[in-house]
Amino acid sequence: MKIQLSPSCSFSLDFTLCCGQAFRWNKQSEWWYGVVGEKVFKIRQIGDALEFENADANFIKGYFGLNDDLQKILSQIRKDNHIERTVETFKGLRILRQDPWECLISYICATYKNISGIKQMIFNLSKRFGDRVVFDGCNFYTFPPPERLVKATQKELAKCSLGYRAKYVSETAIRVHEKCLDFEHLSNVPYEKAREELLDFPGVGLKVADCVLLFSLGKLEAFPVDVWIKRVILKYYVNHFRKKFMRKISSKKSLTGSEYEKLNLFGRSYFGDYAGYAQEYLYHYERTQR
DNA sequence: CAAGTGCCTTTATC
DNA sequence: AGATAAAGGCACT
């Protein structure tokens, strides 16, 4: 199967899958292999063409955010020279529409871990509790649905190298399974409301909630603030804050809730309705400019 | 190569 | 409200 992108579409499969928003993609030669829901599929980009196997075009468009008007989004977030530079470097990077359940568990696990560690945890969970699927002669594992993780003991979860996160994953799985969380409902409700509901889940704080909202629920105004974004603000956006406040957050490692909210509100009001796109460009640029 | 540092933070407690 | 500590374990240097 093939999708021919229009020349104005602007999409980079590599930037989109390398920027750290998703943890389940691997490139083998020129094909990207991924598991989404129950399906394994592969995809590659050749110029303006996307070729893929074992998925349909509508799914691909939805998952890779190809329905977003990227030209419009990028023109709205280009507010200064620095963001301009990140956009020029990674133009074509798009926000995925990941599976909300997998995204929620992934970002609960992501606290205080680096990306390779997160990938490892999600792989371990899938291998231990998901279904094996053979595709192109290789083994893949689907991400376990809530009912599977409900049955898992915290000890078994911890063995997937989740550590102290096992408890949060287990308790969140139980609550999701008991229908305390309807992802469909969350995507239809405004950002603030959806965020509040997510914050009720164990292991979900402001940062995790914002990631789930942005990467799986289509809330493009969400602006997750992690250590990298904090660094970006301290480097390029200090003049938007009081000196005293900047000194305070630079002097310590983690942010309090109200400090988080100040940085988050800056991102959303400065970059606008597509602040989440700005966040991801800034994040990826900062991480790759070591 | 060993040891130290840091990791897309949250929660509990004071 | 705000500060502080604790919580796996792995990857990177």
C-alpha cells in the first residue's frame, strides 16, 4: 500500500519516530516496524511517498497526524529565532495519535527514566503480558490490555524492570479496567477537564497527564514540561519570567506543582493553540544538540 | 573498567 | 505553600 503525499504536506517519518514521543518503533534497514493495538506493520518513506504493509491508509493518516495542517501549525508557533531554528531543523516532525491506554502506561513508566530504559520496560511488559505476533519472520508483542495487567501481580510487573512504578501501573490498570476511565470521553472533552480526570490516576502527575493528552488524545495545546524543556526555558526564554523565579528553578532538580504550572502556562500562552508541537520541536532539538 | 551521574517525576511527609 | 526525601535500575560517561 502506498500514500502519495502532496508536496505541501511536509512529513518526516524519521523525525516523527525518532523524537522520543513513542517507544515501540524500530528501524530495520529502511523499514520502520511498529506495533499499534493488535497489529504489527511496517512503513517507509521514499521522498513524498509512504509505503506500508499490514495497515490501511486511513489508519496511517490518523496515527501519524497527517490530518494536521502542519504548515498552519508551524507558522503559528514560529514566534522567535530559536523556535524557528528548531522548525527548520526538524520540519516534518508530527505529533502521533498513539493508543491512549498504552500511552498512559508508557508515561507512568517514563518518570525518572531515560528513553532507552523506557523502551526496555515497555518491551518487557509486552513480552511478558502481551500476545506474540510473527511478522516478516520476526517476533513482536502487542501491548497488554488493562485486563491483562490487572491480573499481573506487582512483583511480576516489577520484574519487567518497572521498579517502584509497578504499583502505579497495577493500580491504574485496575481503575481503568473498572471503567473509571473512558478514553473516548477524554478526547471529546476540553484540555483542562481531561487533564483533571487523568490526574486522579496513581502515578499520573502534571507532566505525565500532559504527555498523554498531547501524544494520544489530540490535545495539541498541551505543553509537557520535563527537564529538557526546563533547560530550554532557562536558556532561551528567561526574559519571560522574573529573575528570582528563574534562579529558583535553576537551583534545584525538580519542579513543584506551581512552578510546573508557571512554565506550562508560559508555553501555552506564548506558542498558542499548538504549543504541544512547539514543545516537541524544542525538546528534540535540545536533546540532539548535546 | 569501575564508579558516579542522570534520567521526558510522583508521592509522602513535614 | 513550599521544601525535602525516597523510590528501581539501567544507560551513559
